[in-house]
Amino acid sequence: MQSPVGVAPGAGVTTSQSPPFAVPMRYMLLGVLGFGVFAVDFALQSGSLAQGVPGAANVVALTHALTLGALLSFVMGAVYQLTTVAFLVPISSVPVARWNFWLYLVAFIGLFIAMATWWGVGLFVFGLCMVVAVYLYAAVLIVSVLRTKIRGPMFGFVVSAHGYLILAVTVALLLVLADSGAAPGLDTWMDPLIATHILLAMGGYFTFLVMGFSLKLLPMFTLSHGFSTGRQKWTLTLAHVALWVVLVGIWTHLDAFWWAGAAFGVTAFVSHIADMRDIIQKRMRKRVEPPIRAVVAAGVAGVLGLCLLAVRMLWTGGEAGWQGIVMFYLLGVVTLTVMAFAYKIVPFLVWSKRYSKAPGKGKPMLISDLINVNLSWPVLTAFGVGLVALTAAAAGGWHPGVIGSCILLSVAIAAFCVQILRVLEVAKLGRELFEHD
């Protein structure tokens, strides 16, 4: 982590690059609350999920509660902070990042309601607001990263991720126009457009981002050095090839491209897992903490998810089959990685803000005093067990198993929210989050 260049009394560590605490933390707090909303809704909608109807309004709203309300919200805040650390540059516009939060918040709330009720006008208005908010975020990040002198695979992963996010949101705009009735001619292309949107968002933005920042965060949190980086550029190339080959498969309806894309994707994840293994082996910390193990497990889930994709081409499974694969990948790869890194990122930010000032009398507060990461083990384990059980029950068409697994996953996510909110001490956040407005 970048060395501090000054300590303001009562303000904690300050650096020349980091954005104000309120900028990333607002997004991250929204993300944690979004996880809570998703956990409750996931349990309530477990019966609908068991029916395997991914196009139902309540399921669409549930999915976006996770992707927009939880994952993207949290990731936006984390990336605003991590970009300054990984690339040693400030974010290109703090005012845009600060005020774009309010546009994003209004857009998410309105879009979630519009999706749940399938309100055409709401889909158009709030969908358009969401598109603008995400465009602004991506623009700020891309401009920021392009200013760095640091190049390499991580640079490629992060820039590519935000490029894919722009493409995913552009396709989402077409879906909004179709679903709201503003462009009924697009209805003919709905299936490939939906598949393209999912691929660009999940396989493009989220996957590239978690792969790229893992190359920075794993060494940081394990105090690793001296590991090989030679494979990283090949991992990046393989990930790009996998995405575009599957994209061709979506629009040509040729199974061979799906299988080839899955094969390239599996190879990319295996290469990424090998990199993570090398980083962990070169660590200075004696013990590998549960969140770090969970990040590696998420990489393994990526391999399994792409194998399920290949199997799906041999066994139709209908819409339920697609729903199961998408849910497995979204939860097992993206959500598990974000949750695991949250156990490390959030305590550091809180400690930097509140407790890193010059020590006075008494024992100084340590990051380990804010959270015992060993307590993440039962949460992450329950999450993993629930996901495996959900996938197996969905594949076997066992509805009680699907419902029970959804409830177990919901409990695990809710426990995660409680642990992170305890670190944040929400009662103290009020003044901190409005200091610069």
C-alpha cells in the first residue's frame, strides 16, 4: 500500500493519491446494504427460483439487486480506492465520482422497483439514468488509469474490464428500449441481446476486474514477493479469446464456438489459479487466512462454471439450465471473490480513516482489532456449501432442495453483512460520509 505522506490530527492516514474517505465508502456501504436486500429477497424468491423461470419480473429484479445493488456498488467504491494504490494516480474527477453516487442510488432504487413491477415508464427512465451513471463511472476510471505510467497485465485487465462494462451497459440500453416498449423492433433479438449483456457484464467486467485486482490484492494481503508474473499476460489473452469466441457462439448459434470458448475460459482460469498459487507460496505470512482461501476457491468455481457451460450444450435443460449456470458463476466466482476481499479491504479503510493517527496514550488500535478474519470461515463455508447444494438441487429438479439452499445462502450473506457493518460502525459514518458535501 502506498506510503503515507502526512497525518492530519484526528483524520488518519492521508496520501497524495487517495480520494476522500466518503467517495469510496458511500458506494461500498450501498453495496453492503445491497447484499442485505438481496439476501432477504433471495430467501423470499426461492420458490420462484425453484420453478426455473429466469424471465419472471421478480427474478429479474432479484438478479439486479445482486449485480447492481450489491456487487457493482461495492466494486465501484473499492475500485475508486484501489486504483490510486495499484496505479499510483488519483482518480480523474473526485466531484464526478462523488455526485454520481446520488444518480446511481436513485437509478438503482427506481430500476429495482420498475423491474419488480415491470413498469414500462420506470424501466425507460431509471434504466437510462443507470446507463448514464455507469458510463460516468467507467469514464472516470478509464481516464484515471490511462494517466499511469504503470503498464502490464493488471493494467490490461482493469482497462479491459471497464471497456466491457461500457459495452454491457450499451446492450442493456437496447434491452431497456425493448422492455419499455420504446423500440418493439428489438424484440426479435431479445435472446441473443440478453445473453450478450450477461456475458459482457459477468464474463467481461466482473471477471476481468477480479482477476486483475487479485494480482495486486493477494500479494498485499499475504505479504508475498518474488513470485513469477510470466503467465499473467497469457491469462489476459486467453480470457479475451474466451469471451469473444462465446460471443460469436451467441450470435451464430453454433455449439462449436460455445465449447471452444469454454475451453479457452477454463485454460484462463487454470492459469490464474496457478498465479494465485505461486503468490501464496511466496507469502511472508505463515498462515493463509480464510478470505484468501475463498478467493482461490472462487477461481476453481470459475473452472467448474465453464465446465457446466460445456455440459449445458449437451443437455438442454431449458431456461432452468441457463439460470443454474449463470447463478453458479455469479455467486461462486464474482460474489465469493467480492465478499472475501471485503473482509480485508473494509477494515483497512476504516482503520486508515479513524485509527491511523499518531499514537497517543494507551494501546493503539490495530486492523486485527476491528475484525477477526477467522470468523469469516463459517460464513464463507456456509456460502460454499449452499451454492453447491443449490446447483445440485437445481440440476436434479428437487424443489425443496433449491428452497433450502437459497435460505442457507441468504443466511450466509446476511451474516457477512452483519460482520462488515460492525466493522463500519454505521453510527460513526454519518458525519464522515458528508464531510465534503
